[in-house]
Amino acid sequence: MDVLTKKQHLQFETEGYLLASGLIPNHISEKAEKAMWRLMEMDPNDSETWGHRLGCAAQFQPVRGLSV
């Protein structure tokens, strides 16, 4: 059984991506978003905190605690 429609397959093959809404429950994505802001040490409501870069993603080790 195919999970995606032929149209979805074609879009993925053509565009290289596919948007699929509703796959992750909202409460999970909201917790993940909060955790990412915390790990980046940025405030989603304060654009002044968005400018600094922390380096590459490799510095975010599992011990830093991305747990949702």
C-alpha cells in the first residue's frame, strides 16, 4: 500500500521536497520548537537575539538535552 499519492510522488520528484501537514501532533511540534529556541539561546519574541551564530550544529550534543 502506497502512503503517498501519485501527485505527491511527482511533486517530490520534481521539486525535491513535499509538504505534508498533520504528520506530527501540534503539542509535539510546539515542545520541539521551544526546545530549539532554548538550545540556540535565542528568544522567539526578541529578534535582537537572533543575530548571533553559535557555530555548527555539531556543538549541540545529546547531553545538552533536546528532549520533547
